[in-house]
Amino acid sequence: RFIDVYGNGIYPCFSEKHPLTAEDTLSVKRDAFASIAKMGLITGTEDGMELLINELDYTEGLSTPILFRTAESGRRHPHIYDAEETEHIKKNMFSTDTRVPLWELVHHEDMLMFPYWGVSTACCPEIIDRVTLYSVLFGTAPLYSFFVKNFKKLKDVILESYKKITAVNEKTALLPMTDFEYLTDDRKVQTTVFGNKYRIVANFSDVESFYGGKTIAPMDFVMLEE
């Protein structure tokens, strides 16, 4: 027997009050999302679910896993995080030592992926260049959540971030990710390819890098057509 806990997952439950099987639960969910699509609306869910990949257009939060978020991040989503929280997010979600595009390599063309609103693209202005670079490299969408009182402070960095991400996403959003590779031993320079057509080379280091005759500034990227 199974019970749906979060709205997008299937988890075992052995209570007689929950007699549905996994197949029953999936059938209900698929019909629900299909009815939304028939109304001409966009379907999405929080944190994604592979078993519903054909019924969903987008997911929010899959790229920023719940186990690594800061405390109460959902309720504090418009906040600018402090130095300690910023370091936590950088270490656990945006580190070149650990982050790899596993979902994107399988499902990039199937579902548009946004960050969790509690770990939005501009929640840590000190590392927004790093967060933006991952969105460019992995072909994921930005999400900006902030208080109106902070917009003047964030406006310029948000505009710069948005322009970089959308310039790439306009070309790669509907294409499969067909390659991912570390170009340096320290993993600071990485590359992805979309649809065997567009190559993104991202430089997460603090020194210039070079690829295909192009110079890549620190915390910047180049997009090449294969």
C-alpha cells in the first residue's frame, strides 16, 4: 500500500486506511495532471518525480535538494541569506567537487527545471555569479524571490544573471543534454553539450581559462556551436 505525502512522491504505507497500490496512485495523479493540461494550463510540481515525467512541464526545487537547504528556507524565501547560510548553500549545492547534472543528462528536454524558491537564484548575492553559471552550464531556468525593499540592491545583479541565463536557455531549453565533462583535474572548468549542437564551457576558477581558441574569464562561460 502507498500514500502520497508531498504531492509528487509515492511512499510505502502499511495502514489499512490507505489501500491504494502504487499503480492506483500513479493513475490518479496522471489523470489529474492530464485534466490540467487539457484546460490549456501548464503543469508542474515541487521537487519533481520521474514517474510523472510525461505529465509535467516544469518542476521547482529539484536542483536544490531539500536535505541541503537552510532551515525554514521555504518560509524565508524572499530573504537575503547571511554569510554562514551562504557558505552552507555554496558548499552543499554549488560546489564543483560534488555537483553533477544527473537529472539533466537524462531528462533535460523533458521538463523545465527551476530552483527552489527558498534557494532562489539571488538569495545569496555574494555567489550569484556561481549560481548563474550553473544555470547556464546545466541549462536550467532562474528563479528570483526577494522583498521589494531589496530590489534596488539586487536589481543590477539580477539583470546581469537573467541576461546570461536566458541567452543560453533560449537555444538549449528544448534540447537533450548530450555530454558533460570536466576539462581540468580540479573540476573548475566544465563543459556540457545540448543536442550535439551547442557547447557551454564554464570556468568556476579564479583565473582565466582557454577553450576552442576562446578566453574564458573567471566565473564566466562561452557558448560554442558544434
